Amino acid sequence: MWQMDILMLLIVLHELCPGLWNSPALEMEKPDNAQGILVFVMWKGVAENISMRPGRRAKAAEAHTGKSGEIKVPTGTGKAGVLREFSRKFSDSNVFTSHLQDWLHEKLEHYEEDEESTPFPLPFQLEELRQLDYALEGVLFQQLLRMPPAASGPPSAVVQPDTYLAVEDWLHVSAESLWETFWSTDDSMPFYVSGPRSSSKIHSVEKASGRGRISTLPGVALIARNGSGGYVMWDHIAQFVEVKSQVAIPNQSGRGYVLTPESLGCAIFHGLLMLLNRASSDKKTAHRKCIDTAYILVLDSKYGGVLKLKGDVSKLEMNLDAVYTSAAEWVLKHADICLSSIEIVWNNLGNPNWGDLGTLQLLMAVFQCIEQFRGAPRRSIAELAAEHNGRVQRRKSERRTLEVQENGSDPAQQHHSHRRSHREIVEIEEEEGADGGKSPEHMKLEPGTMLWLEDAHWQRGFQIHEDLGGGRRSVYAATSLDDVGQPLAVYVGAHPSQLEPSWEDMSMWYQVQRQTRVLNIMKQRGISSKYLPQLIASGRLMHPGPCTKKSPGGRCDHPWCGTPVLVTSPVGESLDIVIEREGFFSSEEALRCCHDILSALRSSSSAGIQHGDINPEHVIRVNGADGEFYYVLVDWGRAVLEDRDSPAIAPRFSSTTALQEGKLCPASDAESLVYLLYFICGGKTPEFDTMEAALQWRERVWARRAIQQQLGEVSAVLKAFADYVDSLCGTPYPVDYDIWLRRLSRALHHDDPGKKIEYPTTSARLDYVAESSGASGASVD
């Protein structure tokens, strides 16, 4: 039995120290006695048997090796083993990128010379991304870890740990929200997020950050849960994110961005590594049918894009002595590469631009990867996107119902009135079409006309002096018969009988009835400023002659009876008329306009009110008592008071969020103000045929910084303000009005303390807010 013990001891020694058998110190000479001879024979037998194992493996490999050294991949079990050996040696992305360096530079240089002809096809069409955008309406994406701002100076080769953590948080939020939206709200997400090292093991970002090993992490991965106890191979990775300190540079035209050759090469490397490991995996689930396709996200702290790599790795002519050469040849001959446009993903505050093109591309790639590993979703993108039209119809129905209620219709007869008005709409549209499509004409008032308004408690008279609407709106300059010296603006609405057949053109209703409501709310909440219109009177128009109405709220057959009227102050010229007559604004006038409108927005925002329709027609220039001009933001009929309110849609001046979603973000009014400043400073704003064209123009001018360049020629402060607004667009963060009012005030008066804007006398502290608000309710004239 002792002989067997010796044999087992020799085998254990080999397993623990394989190199022990080759040590010269362990060479044994043939002994003389019988027991020694037996041990010697056992030693030599075990040694020869163990030493033969590598030989057998070598012979097995030689069986598939030709004269050129290329390994022919056989069918059956040997194929996976050769692929695993190849992927094991395929470990250095820098070496791989160097083999493709000339090809990468050629492709990217071609893109820089002509951005219209991209070197690679796009992985997703714009219509697919639009459907995903519709499908994700109402889905909450809430990233908690913000992306840190990029360090000033030249980009560092080492990515900061906080950048990895922000990417990891983004990937987790994206995958979890997509899983719950499309697959299951009951089952937990079958993926987790971690940071892969250059080896096949996976280490979490927190652990690697604590060990100071972030520089060795090539990215972040979305990994399928497989119950393997935490030991993860590359074929378990569903989504890989390449994280660099800088992934994109401006192209030669300056109108877009292109990936750096290093970033593109690394993305292709990791995509091929995923395909190799998937093809050699012994465990292929029923869901994993697309093992020939990998999606790689390429991100830094600002920009991002998607690489799609597709190809059959069985066509890879593998040479274990030159794995990088073989891999490069496969990429050139057999790989299908798609590359998205490089877009801004994170704004300056470190928040993802959810709903923007750059983030939608990344979300679509995550969706595709989940589908690869877990099969088709329970609810498809097309199915959820189809609900968008239903939501639009419900919104229109709710708006119509609200308008009927605010017009004073009897709620008990609302349903019957709605059906009757619907029939009338159809009939009138048919009659108007036969007559050339004429819409109901606005009431025309000649200079000198006397108007009498009645309310429940008073009657007041006004005299018309001038038409301020230019034929487009029913607004007139007038004076009160009680105070002839104060010029007033009189808005005349549509006769109630004309509202029913003109549902599609409610501009007069918004101009009078809705604006009256908004100004009353401002007055009740103590909001008052010289840069906001002041409510003087509102009521119904009285007509000359006898009135046969049967109740105070009723009306007779006279065309004037019951017509709503709103009277405000001050009176001025709209900016479109001023620009047409005097040309574009000087630097001082542009700064003054920006300051005054921001002051108005600050006052309204303190009461939770957004204007929602800033454009040149809704800003008037007023000649003050001191002879200097100031600007007032008027026409508050489309103001947004609560979530169900919808802003006006003006393709040239509406914010991006208003065009995309039909609602406002906290910075939407400031964004519209930037477009207004761009217009009055000479910027070219085309007429748009579609909303899509307006959105594409916004995307283009912001990406090229055309707005900032135009405003920079007028004032550095306006340029900085445009940059600030750009960073806030689409985010939940409000505008810091105080800071910009101070900067604009200093720019207007050249830091001269002897000159200052009129501030409220009720404020004890020095506040660069040219308005009064709160409980005082005083107007600063």
C-alpha cells in the first residue's frame, strides 16, 4: 500500500507545482535495491505520463493546422475550444487598433470631408427613434448620480471614477426602466451593471475605484444574471459601454462630431471580443439567437454614440500566432459595421438629455441588447407608440371641454352642446370651403368710436384712437373717458356666437377671455411689475340702442351684445413692427430687451406662471416717462398655469420641449427669449413647413453654436446667457433670474454705480431685480 501512497503523493505534487518535473534538482538516478527501483519506475512513469499531456494537446492542435500555421476551425466540439483559445490571446485593444489604424483614419477623414456621405450606415433610422420616443411618453428615467463636468485643459488619458459611476447609474436606470416598460413590471430585472476589467472576470466600479484600479477598466457593462456565483465571462455581457475621457472631436466643417480613431478601434475590439465569447460559449439560451450582433456604446462626459458590429466569426481564419492580424482581416472582409451620429448626451449640469436624439440612440441599443438575451418584449415599441395618438385625441377633447366650461356654457347641457357644435363645425367648414375658406372676420373699430363696458357693478366708457393690431389682431389704442391722459390697450374678442364654429382658431378667445383670467390671477397673487401688463378693466361690450337680453349674463341679437373686452396698460409698438421700421437692435437695446423680459418672467415664475408664447408680436416697446424705452411682455392668453395647460406652438420661437411634447420645461420661456434675441440681433430664422423641420433647425444651430456666435457679435453677456439656457433646456431645473439680471444690469451701465435701473422701493436690500412682487402689489412706473 505504501507504493500507492507514493504514487498519489507524486500526482499531488505535480498538480500543485507543475514546473517541479522539469527541475534539474529532481533528476533521479537508478537505485540498486528493489524498493528504490520500484519508486524509480513509478516516478518515471508518472513524469512521462504527465509530460505527454501537453504533447497530446499539441498533436490535437496540429491535426487542425496547415502548413501556413492557420488553424482550420472544425465542426463539432473542437470549434468552441479554438475560439476560446483565440479570444484568450485576443486581449490588447491598442495592438488591435494599430492594425486598423490606416483604415480607421481613412474612414473618419472621409466623414470629415463630407458629412452627408457617412462612412458607415446608421444602426437606427430616425423613424425608429421617433417611435421609441412616443412609446416612452410618461416613462420616468431618474438618474441620481450626475455626470461630473469635463476638466479644463487637454483631456486626460485617465477617466475619473465619478465618470464611471455616472455611466453605471445611467445604464442601470435605462435598463431597469426599459425592462419594466416593455417586458415585466412584476419580475425583477435579470441584469445588473458592473465594470469589466481587461480579463474575463468582472469587478464592480466601487471596488475597482476603492483599489485605485479605475485606469485599467475599459468600460461599464450590462450583465445577465446567470446564477454562477459572481464569476462572469464576456459572453454574459449583454451591453458594453466604452468610457473615455474624450470620444469625439469636431469634424472639419465644424457642424458635427466624429469619433476619434482610438475610440472607434476600441469599440470594434470589444464588440469582436463579445462575439468570439458568445460563439464559443457552452451555454446558449433559447433567447440568445443573435449571437452574431453586438452593440457597443461609446461615451465620455459630454457626447456619445452607438456602434453595431455584426458578423459570422466562423469565417475568421484564425492564426494563434497572429491573432490581431487575423482579427483585423475579418473586420475588413466580413464585418458589417453601423455607426450612429455623435450627439450630446449629458448637459452641463450632468443630467442626461432624456428624449433627445443622442440619448434615444443609446436607449434603443440597450433595448436591442435586452431583446437579444431575454427574447421579444410583452409589449412592442409599435404597440406603445400607437397609444400616442390616443393621448393626443384625449388632450384635444379635454381642452375643448375646458374651453366650453370657461365660456360660460351650462354644464348640464354640455354634452348636447358639444354634439350640436360638432355638427355646426362640419357644416360651416363645408360652406366655407365652397366660398374659398374664409374665416369669420374680426370686429373692426374706427378711430373715434366710443365703447361702453359693463360688469356686474359698473359701467365704463373708452374712446378708440388707433388700430394696434395691423389687421391681424383686434387690439386698439384707447383712452378712458374718466382719465383721458393715460393711453390704454383695448382687446376686443369674438362675439360668443362666433366661437362655436371656430374651434380651430381660438386666438381671439385666448387673447381676451383667457388673458383676462391670467391677469386676474396675477393681480390676486400680488404680482406687479412695470414689465408686465396691468389689468385696467374687463367686461362685456354694450351697444347703442335698446337691448332685449333677458338676464344680466345673456345677450340679444345685436352683433356687439356680449362681446368680451379686456383693457390693459401700457401701450407700445410690438417688436416686429419696430424691426420692420428701424432695423435690428443695437447692443444696448438688445441688453435692455433681455433684461426687461427676464424681469417679467421672474415675476410670473414666482407665482408658478409661464408665458408659453414669447415672440416679437408679444413684446412691446414703451416710451417711458423719462424718455427712455422699456419693454413689456404682453399677450398672456396662452400662459401655462398647471400641467394640463398647453402652450402655443410657434415653429420659429417655441421651445424645443413645446414642439416635441406639447408642454413646457422650467427653462422654456428663457429658450424662447433666446430665439427672440437671435431674431432682433439679425439672426436668420427661416419659415418652417413642419415641426420636424423646426426641430432639426434647433438641433443644428445649437450644435454649431450659431446662436451664440450671432449674439456674441452684439454682447458677450448675451452669448453667455444663450450658453446658460442651452445647458438648461429639457431639464427640470429653473432659471436663476437674479444672477442674470445682475449681469445684464452691469453690462447696461458699464459697472457705473451712479447709474442703476429702477428697483422696488419696498425692497430693503440691493436687489438687481427690476420689478416688484409679493404682497405689496405696487407698480413701478
